[in-house]
Amino acid sequence: MAGWYRRNGEIVTLTLHVQPGAKRSEVAGLHGGALKIRLAAPPVEGRANEALLKLVAGLFDVPLRQVELKQGGQSRHKVVAVAGSKIEPENLVKPR
């Protein structure tokens, strides 16, 4: 099992390292014990967090209301919970 996510029934909890202000929003691979996400949104007025939740909802093919920021509102290191997704977290990491 990977150290950057946990599955508990319907809920997948992700440990993320977020880099706001990137050229485009994308999954950048693993970074330490976290999944690195680049976000095009700037870290201003919660815009990066909003963009992150939308990106995660899209990656896991769930409505935005099923994605919740659990920890790290002001930090690059975040914990996000996703409910009811059929997508396996490993599928987000492209093999090198």
C-alpha cells in the first residue's frame, strides 16, 4: 500500500503536496510521502484550495461536494478526503 493515501470504506484520504502558481494544474507524481499536485491558481484568497478540490473531484470523477479539505488550509501540505469514488488512487500516478 502507498503511504500517500488511505482507504476507509467509501472514503479515500489523500496526503498531498501542493504547488500553487504553476503553469498548469496537473498531478506531478510522488513527492516524499505525498502526491504532488501543481495548480495554476495562485495561493490568494483560497483560490488554490478551491482549484485543488475541483481538480481532485475531476480526477476521482465525483461531484465537488464529495471532496473535502481536512487539513492544511494555509499550507502546501494538505489532507483531502474523497467520498464514493470508483477510481483507484494508484491510477493517478503515471509510471515513469
